[in-house]
Amino acid sequence: MDGKKSVSYIAYESEMVRQERINRRLWFLSIITLMVLLLTNSLWILKVVM
């Protein structure tokens, strides 16, 4: 088999599910971070203008 090891289907699927959860958390945190950044910048601009 050219030095390659086969990976069982269950191990592969469990790793894919794990990666999907990690990606979902990463997207969630990215969106929250962007929202907080926009909020703090808008509050800062309002403070400077007033």
C-alpha cells in the first residue's frame, strides 16, 4: 500500500465532526469579535463627536 496506513471510517467521521464543531466556534467568535469592534468604534466616534 505504498507505505500509507488506512484510517477507519469511524475515526475519519469523528475527526470531521470535530473539525466542524471547531469551525463553527471559530466563526461564532469571529462574528462576535467583529460586532464588539464595530460597537466600540461607533461609541468612540460618538464620544469624540459630542
